[in-house]
Amino acid sequence: MRVTFLAEQLDAGHIVPAARWLADEDVMGAAMQALHWGESYSLTISDDQAVYVFTAQTSSGVEPVLPGRETAWPL
């Protein structure tokens, strides 16, 4: 969902990597497989001004809670 939101904000020339990632079932399967085995998965998308890194990881239930939050998730 967040990658889709970001892709909608990018200029047309920079949307291609995000759109390709969203449409590639093999890549999505690799991401889900990594999460299944307790590994994290990252996706990096850049434009002329910034680099965006999306990282997903499974929760162990003992993540630190930031001040002012009731739980560690969602970040």
C-alpha cells in the first residue's frame, strides 16, 4: 500500500521501478518468502531528489516502544 502511494507521487519517469515491483509476482513471492523465514526485505526507489527505502520484517513481539506510543507497531 505504501509503495503504491509513493508511486502515485513520483514523476512519470521515476514511477517505472515502483510499478514494475508492484506487478512482479516473482519478486513479491521472494519478499513473502523472506518474511516467512524471519528475514527482512527492503525495496529502494529513488528519484532526482530522494531515495526511499521500504523495509518489512516480521515482529518478534519484543520491539522497543518509542516514547509517546503505546505499542511498537505500527511505526
